[in-house]
Amino acid sequence: MEATVIIIFVIGYLLIALEHPISVNKSATAIVTGVISWTVYTLFSDQSVEHITHQLAEHFGATAEILFFLLGAMTIVELVDGYEGFRIITDRIKTKNPKKLLWIICGVTFFLSAILDNLTTSIVMVSLVRKLVPNRDMRLFFVGMIVIAANAGGAWSPIGDVTTTMLWIGGQISAVNIIKTLILPSIVCMVVPLVYLQFTLKGEIGDANGSAEPAENNLDGNNTTIKGAKTMLVLGVGGLIAVPFFKTVTHLPPYVGMLLSLGIIWIVSELMNPHLNEKEKKPYTAAGALARVDVASVLFFLGILLAVAALQSMGLLHRFASYLAETIGDNRIIITLIGILSSIVDNVPLVAASMGMYNLTDYPTDHMIWEYLAYCAGTGGSILIIGSAAGVAVMGMEKIDFIWYLKKISFLAALGYFAGAIVYLIIYPYLAVHP
């Protein structure tokens, strides 16, 4: 039975990795993999159906916390984006110096990713770079650095990257401590490639092909003016930032705070632009934003987390952790390798598996293994363009060739990854909560 479930998981994993060549959405594959894994476990296990059902309910409850958190965050981001609130930030960038512009773009990406998420931030910033850098050869370097900066920015924030969010919701890390311990390594992860490019980057950004439009929107090309970009930006960013504070004060799960923020912003969006009728207003309310949310990604997380939960319930992940400890021994090496592996396969199941391999009894909240895992899984995906959601998104937007990224950006990403890892391992003893 165990071998069968492992084979099912491996096949599902391969199909997820080959999503584009086989033209099958990874969400569908993940759901099927998760359901079949639990079905085989139920039919052929020595455990009673009641016991397995209880295990499934516990795992589903933990998974639902992550999913509702992500759904709330994605809706808020879509709502702000619908009002073009982010353009208030991006439209202020005016410099024509490519090296100076690269620092500005990466800095904005880094901190915006920590507040939003690395995928959304990458899409917003690539859209901006298209206007600021008409020269395609130069623009590709900017896009590659956006991937590195977005993943580095998401790693140190409890709401910036889905893997860090998983660890935060699971109780492996705390919001304040992960920011304190990972912000410096994450900055180094971004800055080292930027410094390298200061000596190697050649060329000009090209002539601008038009200025950005005002941060106000029109509905379906008509003359109906939509106001409220600044209001929604402040509410959206403020609502996201408030979630960790809400958890600290109330001790309620993070998804409760996220849903509260969503509810408040939803109410405000309904009251704004009273001159519009219901049909005109709908795209600019939370209901309209929900229609634009990438629900397929949410279902992907559901499927893959259920599949990993099946392996955990069978005790396979704990045994695998023991095997790694016996053969490699050093957890720092193990986590570093997991980070590199995340550039080849999706980091969500890797982190989910790691959470099942190690328990909170042996490795309590804010232990080095969890903090280092957040850094490595978050930033390691930048080494290959297929290793992160941000990379895959910009790959599609700019039609970036896998080999070009491997030749031009992978070395920079690896340089930043190992530099940040070394910084973390050096400073950890001075910042450690647990010995």
C-alpha cells in the first residue's frame, strides 16, 4: 500500500512539473493525486475508516486555514489592482539610467512582494518595465531580476510567499521573528546579483513609447470615471499589514484577520462611486475581484496539500526525515538542498512535506530549521525560471526562453541564494530564540 501511494504521488508530481508540455493544468493533476492517495490509504490500510476519516478532517481543517487566507489576500490584491492603485507607486519612477532604474525596480519589487505576494508583484512590475524599458534585450535582464527580487521579498514576510505563509499558519514561525531573522539574508539575496550587474550590465533602456495613464480607470472603454485608487491602495495594503498584528493581539488564526480585512474593504468598495449603477459598479467591488481571482491556484494548493497529508498520515514523511538525518546528518545541508530542489519542482509540496517530516515537539516555533526552510524554499526557486510562480508568470508574459534564463540569470540567482544563506547561518546564533 505504501509503495502504491508513493508511486501515485511521484507520478502526480511529474505530471505537475510537466504541466506545459502535456497541456494538463497542474491543479487538476494535484486534486486527482490528493484524492487517489487518500482513497488507496483508506481501502488498503489496517486502520479503521473512522480513524482515517478523523485524520483527513484534521488535515483538511489545517489546509482550509491556508486556503481561506490565500483567497482573502488574493481578493484584496485583485480589488486594489482593479482600481489601478498600484500605479500610484509605479508611475513615480522616471529615471532613464538603466543601472539606477534596475535598483529602483528591484527595491520596489522587494518590498511590494513582502506586502502583496511574489506572483502579483512580478506581474505588476513586469507590466511597468514594459513601458520603461522598450529595449527587449535590456528588459529581459530587468525581468530576471524582478523574479529574484520578488522571491527574496516574499521569503521574509509571513504574507509575502505562500510557503512562508504556510509555515506561519502552521505555527512553525512567528511573524515578528521571521521578519527579524530573514530580512537581512533576503536583502543580500537581492543585492549581491545587483552589485554584480553594476559591473557587467551593458546597453540602454531605449526610447519610451508613451507615458502611463493616470491612476483612474474607465469601464469597458466608456467615459465612466472610477475614483478611489488611493483609498483602495491604502485600505488594501493596510489591511494586509494589519493581519499579523491582529493575530498577535487576538491570538486567533491568521485567516480570521485576513477575512476581517477583506470584509472591511468589501464594504468600502460597495459604498464608493455612488454615481454608478449596480452593473457598472460590480467590476470594482470585491464580488468582481473574486471573479478575477485565480481559483485554479487555490485548488492546486488544496490537492497537493491533501496528497502530502496522506503521506504524513501514513508515517512516510517522518521515516524519510529519519533517513535523511542518518545519511546526511546536518539539517542545514538538507534544507539548502531542498531550496535548490525547489528550483526544479514546486516549493509548495516541498515545504508541505518538510512540515510533515519534522514536528514541532523536536523543532519548536522559530527554530532554525523552519526559518532557514522559509528562506531556502522562497529564494531557491529563482535559480530556474520554472522554479517559482513568479518565474513562470513572467516567462509567459515576456516569452522568456528557459535556456536564456539558465545562461543569463541562473548564476545571478544562485549567487544571491548562497550569499543570503551564508548570512543567515552567520547571524542566526545571535538572533536565535531557541538554542
